[in-house]
Amino acid sequence: MVRHRYWIIWISLLTLLWVSQGGATAQSGVDHWLRYDVTLKLQQNSGLAVEEIHEVALVSGATTFERVIPSYKLESISNLQILQQDSNGGQRTYQPTNTKAEYTFEVTATPDQQTVRLYFPPNNTSSTIFILRYFVTGALRFYDTGDRLDWQPLGESTAAPIARSTTTINLPAPFTDEQIIRSSTGAATNIFLQSADKVTFVAADIAPNSKLEVSVTFPHGAVQGAPPGWQREIDKLEYWTPKLQWGSIILGLLILLVGPLLVYGWWYLRIRVSPGPGKFPNRVKTLPDKLPPAEVGALLDGHANPKHILAALLDLAYRGALNIDSGNKPKSASPKEQKPAFNLYAVDQNKVAQSYEVTLYGKIFGSGGVKRDLAEMHEALFMSTPELKRQIDAAIAQAGYFESGYRVKRRQYIAFGGAGVVMSLLLALLVSMFLQQYTYLVACPFLGLAAAAATLIAAGWAVPTKTKAGVKEAVPWEAFKRFLSDMSLKEAEKYKLQFAHWLPYAVTFGIEKDFVKKFAAANAPRPKWWGQPKEKSLNVGLDQAYVWVSASVVEAESQQKAAQAHSKSPIRRLGQSNGEIAGEGLLKSIQSALIAFLKDGCETFSKAPVLDESKGADTEEI
């Protein structure tokens, strides 16, 4: 249904566009011009007699015809006469009135143009000819180097195609070819010097709304007259417009190129933090130092995030502060909805050291808690995520690896850059408004300044969070990350005893899934912290002690028999223990459960719990 609605909207817009274009043509009354001829005759008093012949195919039922005469390069138009010729050669004269009666015309004027509108009975003929005759004063420019006539026969008012257009200028006296300068702009034309006193411009197959301006310059003194009032303004426009256009474009491109380079140079020399010269291996196969995994992840990423908190949890488990176990699956209506339950066991609170570890441990076990269900702790742990991230960042800053005021510096650069963009755009708008008579391209330099200011915003976002010591510290950890990321199976077999120690770092690097699979394939031992912790020995009576010892002996004997059964296998690697043959105590036995825990653990700190499971509310990530 949505796609159908979009198609309806697009079809409606296209139809509206087609109707509006057709309406513009129908409004002028013209389907197309068969012939559009203009004859200009210069008088000795510098006046200009104009005759226009419009042979048009009118839209069926049309009752109006318009001709827009540009008037910004002339002083006045007078003695306007309009005739219409029919196919039999008969003529009808139009009368000037404002009644909109048939066979009348009216003229409306603005500072830049005069619009002549004709009214006639509904058209039922294939074509007709309109003839416009009028006299123009003040259309000639006077210079010592030569007098110049500019005329625009075609403009935006010709909202229909033109098959052929001829513009003829009759000069006041005969001249040689070298004495006459002739040119045109707009529609493509062929220029002919028909005789010593006549210049002709011919254009064909002209598209609707095309412009055409013709120009002829001849020796000064051939006619009588003085420069018109508009000449000085036009001369100024013609002199400054190309200079402002090209100057604005070149200056805008220069600022666009140099501005961002200057900002980048400032950032590179004054803001950027470099680790300094020195070589370091591409891969490091041991921990560079004792920096906790949560702080390593925040150092490399620039700030703490939920996966770093999960890495801190696993590091606590590795150091013996807690255990993790996959409990029984909760009952569910659908087997597909069943998920493993994970339990967290408090083992030794004395192993908790960092402030964020104290907060995390306290959020899980509270005061005196021993066992917690991860799913039941989802809301409490999710709500504590912002606090834990702040504490991890604070620990990095306290170690001297994070800039304490980088946020303030970043906001300053972004604020200055944003203000620069706004001011540059405002100046571009104001300058364009004041100089629009010359060209709108005067806005180009200010647009270049806006681009440079935008680069300053980018430099603000690129303000480093790390100090020089932090950048230097991050280099070996990046090398260790590359080692864990592209570790081969052979290397995993070599370092399989390091799995439990390196797992928190793999989590903080975001490569935990492949890391677990790789070490499981290498027959790495499963972490000691996985599973319910063994209870400590207590002061018990003889009966209870006998039962406890007997149970332990029976369990040990059963494990020994299982190992002996597997030891009879004819294929056995040198140094492989019975437990490894049986698959007991290996990482592969808990691979799927461990990967599921890592996924659930990260979601616990990053996604809000679903409050209404029946509605399946969307979750929000931190």
C-alpha cells in the first residue's frame, strides 16, 4: 500500500508539472511560432522604428496573445499599432483599451519590461499573423569609439517553440565590413551583412523560453543624439559583472582550498597528539603491561562502553572474585523462546580493586549476596552502565592517559566552527542581496569560508581524548589486539593455557566470538571460574565428614573409570591427559554456553530490559 501511495504522489506531481507547462503556453495563446521576424530601423535622430511579425499557430479556443518587450535598455515606447492578418490577406486593427473586449489590446509596464496583451474571439483557425509596430527612443548607446545598439527580440515570454526567427537591423548609413561590430548572445544565430547598411541575424528551431540578444556597433557620429540615462548604469554592470563573477569564483575556490588546509595544519601542529618516533612490532604476543582490560578498551576506543564493563566482569572472574555458571533453562511456552539462565556467584570480594569494579561487584551482589541470576539483574546493571562508564574513563584519566579537559576544548572548537558557518552564510545572503544586479556569484567567497568553518567543526570532533602518554600506551595494545584478531590455530594451540587470562581482552576488543571458537578448536582448558564454586571445608561432626568424604571418593572413582575407558583408544597424542580425551574440562564442552553468556552479558549493559514482553517493546541501546 505504501508503494502505491508513492506512485500516486509521483504521478500527481508529474501531471501537475505538465499541466502547468501546458497552461503557460495556453495562457500566451500560442502553440508554436511558424515565423518570428523583427525589423529595426535606426533614424538619424537616434530613434528606432520597430516592426514585429508573429506568424503563430494558436491553441484552439485561445483568446489572448502576449508580447513582453524588455525596456531596461531604452527610454520609452510610443505609437504602438497592432494589426492581425487573416489567411485571405485581410487586416484588422486592434484598439488600445482596458476593457478586454475583442480586437483590443492593453499595455502594462514595470521598470524592466512592457507587456502587450491582445484580445480576440476564440481561435478556430490553424494559424494567424500579428504585426506590432512601435517607436523607441533612447535605445542607442553613444561612445567615442562607436555607437551601439542592443536589442532582445526573444525572451522568457516566448513560452513555445519557434521554427525560424530573423532579426534585421537597418543602419542609418552604409558602412564597410570592418567598421561594423556585430554579435549575439543566447540562442544560436547566423549573422549576415546583407548590404552596407543592413545586418541580419537568423536563428532556427528555437526552444521555448530561449533568450536572444543581438548587438551592432557602428562609427560614432552617424546619428544625432546623447547618451540615454540608463547607459551609465548598464556600462557599470557590464564592466563589473564579469570581474565580480570570475573574481568571486577564484577567491571562493582559493578560500575553499586554503581554509581547510590552514585548519588542518593548526590541528596537526597544535591539537594532534603523536606517539612520537620509534618502531614497534606489528603484533605483540604477550600482554604489554598490567592495564586492566576495561581500561585498555576505553583507551583504544576513546571512551568506555558496555563491552568494556563486561570485560571488567570477566577479569574479576579470572582473578577469583566471582564464578559464572550456566543454570537450568527456565520453562517457556515455546521451546524456541527458551534461553539458558546464567548465575553469578560471589567468591572473594578481597580480589576487587578498582573503583568501577567495586561499583560493579556491589551492584551484582549487594551486601552479603552470594548467588545472582543475570536475567534478574538486567535492569539494575543496565541502569548502572552510565556510572560505570564514567568511572572507567576517570580511571584512565587518573592514570594520565586521557586529557582531563578535552570535552571543553572540543565544545569550543565546535562552537567557533558553528558560529563561523552561520556568519558566513548570513554574509553570503546579505552580499548577494546588495550585489544581485551584478551577479549572485559574489557569495562564493563566503561559501568558501563556511566550508573552512565546517572543517573547524570536524577538527573539534577530532580533538584527541588521549594524552601523549595515552597515545604511546595504546600502540602496544593495538599490536596485541592485532595478534588476537588474526591468531592462527597453531598459535592458539601454543597459547591455549592463556585463554582465561586473555578472554577479557578479547571481549574489550570486540572479537570474543571468534576468539572462543579458535581456542575451543585448539582444545584449550575451560576457565576455572566457570561453574558453581566448591564449598569451603567446615567444622562438621564425624557422621557428616564420613558422608562428605565418601561422596568425594565415589565421585573421584567414577571419573577415574571414565578416564581409563577412554585411555584404551589406540590413537592418543603424546602428553594428552585422560581428561582431555574424554572432553571433560575442555573449553569446547562449554563453548556454546560461554558464547551465549558473552552475548547476554553485553546486552545486559547495553540494552534496556523489555518491560512488557507481550508487546515486544523496542529496546534502547546505551
